[in-house]
Amino acid sequence: QQQVKQSPQSLIVQKGGISIINCAYENTAFDYFPWYQQFPGKGPALLIAIRPDVSEKKEGRFTISFNKSAKQFSLHIMDSQPGDSATYFCAASNYGGATNKLIFGTGTLLAVQP
Amino acid sequence: DARVTQTPRDKVTEMGQEVTMRCQPILGHNTVFWYRQTMMQGLELLAYFRNRAPLDDSGMPKDRFSAEMPDATLATLKIQPSEPRDSAVYFCASGADLGETQYFGPGTRLLVL
């Protein structure tokens, strides 16, 4: 019940296209859902995050869509660019719990072709 | 520009040797996390500290791994004895006590021969 399932494992998108990565969770106590972006040789870095009181959050070309009833959330990258090529991790945590431990998905390797 | 720092960045050692990895969290952060990343297992949480006290080390092999925070500016992860299966990238991350964001360091790439 602590797992966060992420798909697809890898994704190839043409420049200018839309990249979509999906995640699902089981624990209804989760109340914080961040996405992290990791470039080769670097540590993951927070990209965008959402709380379950909203269904969508947009920051530039990046949008999180959240479906509380389905226990799913997704990352959309509009107008994908070669510079977006990286590994993306979804995560979830119970912020109101005793710890702010993040449960990470398995990652999606995105390649944006020029 | 506040950052988490980790040393060494790369480490090659032979099986059976002790390995010590160090992390300096962002000043003012009081939660520290150790992760291990491999192709097969992805990001695994090894241990977690709040205010220097260990809160969760359930992800860590107890017989060979140990994690400590000697002071607020230093976290260490030790492997003794090291084994080839320990080869991975080890990340340290820190966060504010009531914040959700974890800030990751650049990682230590460990190769055990």
C-alpha cells in the first residue's frame, strides 16, 4: 500500500510534442505529490508538486493533473524540448504524518528527439 | 546558493573494504535522507534523520550499513564490509522540518570490485 506505480518506464517524444507520465497510488493518507527531474550525473530536483485539494497545477510547460477518486496523477510536458530529456520520478508522502518520507515511483526515462 | 554537498563524488574500492560517504545538508535543514539508486531497484530510501536522531532505517541492511549524524552539519553512511552488490549511486537529501521538498546532493558513485 506504500507503493507508487509509475508508467511508462521510458518514453520517446518528438520536439514540440506532449509528454505524459502517469502514476498511481493506494494509500489514501498521501496528501503531497511531487515530481522530480533527474539529469544524468545529477541528483533529482523538485520540478512541480500538487496537493489533493486541487485537480490541476501548471507551471510553465509542466502540468500536474490529479484525480483523487482514481488515486492517480500525471505529469504533462507541453511543447517538449530536447532539454527536457531526463528521468522523471513521481512521489507521494503523508505530510501530516510523523515523517515527510517520500515514496518514489520507479522513474520514466524521457527522450525528446529534435 | 544553498546546496547539499556529498563527498566523495566517486569511489572505487575492493570487496571487504570499509566505505564512508559524507553529506553536508543545507544549513538550517533538520531532516536528512540517504537514498541508493540502481538501475534495477530505482531510488531506495535507506535511512532518515530528524534533528540528528534516526527515525527510519528500515531500508538499510543492518549487518553492514550504518548511518549517523555526528552533528547538524554532517551525516555519514558507512558500509563495512563492502560487497559488489553495494555498487550504486548514493544520494543524500535534506529538507526543512515542516516542508515537503527534499533537496538532493550530487551523489556518490560507488563501485565495489
